[in-house]
Amino acid sequence: MSVLLSASELKERLLAIGAARYHDKHPFHRRLHEGRCSRGEVAAWALNRYYYQSHIPIKDAALIARMDDAQMRRAWRQRLVDHDGAAPGEGGVAKWLHLAEGVGLKREDVMAHRGVLAGTRFAVDAYVDFVRTKPLLDAVASSLTELFSPAIIQDRVQGMLRHYDFITPETLSYFTARPEQARRDVDYALGYVAEHARTPDRQQAVIAALEFKCDVLWSMLDALHYAYVEPGHIPPGAYVPPSASGET
């Protein structure tokens, strides 16, 4: 990229990445929202997604540790409160744990990450490593998948409540606050990116960082689809739904 984009042009390029590469286009995602997943598949999704959710505050703490500016640290640390809560049992990670219990998983197994797919671990760990090691601008830009999440959250909640009788609004309480939090967070991150991506090379790095994050989320669903849908090869050590293990 040799031409410097305006802030609005850069935002349009980022939105185009979501339109082409965000994980709402993945077959497993569509299967989940359209009610075509078995209960075991929903449980496998919740378990593997918990691994991701539980690493978001780890990722954000690593990012905060790299910030020299106190004002930026103050702004970003709200994300830690959103996910970890201000006290035990609060925050998004605790609510996702409640979701996992609501689809039949054991709390202690979920918290210990028992049965998480290797593909999920590799993708999430690569994301945390990206944020720890890449330039600060790239690390901030990788969070911009939140540009696309409010709409997907609405579709997810409506679809899962419509199609799965074992899902309740309380089970999905994680998603109640997320759209507003995501809009707040993306406003800050977009402002930072617009201010600091002042060369074509820096803008290209921002674009690549968001593409990488989309690849992380897509890879997680690839692993789920391969293990639990087609061809259905559950790897050793991964979660086995009761129906697949012969239990009743």
C-alpha cells in the first residue's frame, strides 16, 4: 500500500475485512445460529470459546503492561473490569462459565480447560503472543473485530433462543452488556489507530493485524467443525459429547 488513506478510508478498509473474513460467515457459525447443532456441538462450542474468553483479560493485561501513557492505561483497563469483574463471580468470563454450565458442562472441567481442542489452544495462544510481541499499534488494531460483533451478538441470541430449548435468556446473559461495551471499546481503538497509523506502511500493518485476528476466530471454528461436524474426527484428549461416547 503506497497511498496514505484518510481516517474514513481506513475505516472502510477495516469494515471490508469484516464483510469478507469475519467468522459469522463460517459454516459452523451458521449451523449454530440456525439451530442445526446438536446439544453436544453447542457444548463443544461453549467449552472452546471459554478458552478464548478466559484469555481476553490476559491479552489485555499484557497490552496494558506495554503502554507508557497513563491515560491510555486507564482507558484500556476498563476491559479488564468488563471481563474479570470487580469481584469474584462478576464480569464476562464468569458469565461465559455460567453459559457453559447451562449447556451441560461441569464447571471445574471448563475452568481447567479440559477437553479444549488443540486448534483452539494454538489459535488463542497465538493471539495472546501477537499482542505481547507486535508493535503496540498492531496489538491495538487486532482488537478491532469488535467493529463487527454487535450485529452478530443480536443474531446469536435470537437464533439460539429460538432453536434450542435448553438455552434461556439467563444462560446467554454474557451477551447483554457486550454490544455497548464493544462499541465503547472500538471507538477508543479506532481513534488510536487513526491517530497513530500515519504512514501507508503503518496503515497496512493495521489492516494485517485485523486480518490476523479474523484468522484466529475462523481457525477456532475450523477446529470445531472438523472435530464435531465434518468429518467428525474428535482428536485424543478433546471433549467427547455424551451421544458420541455412547452415554445416555
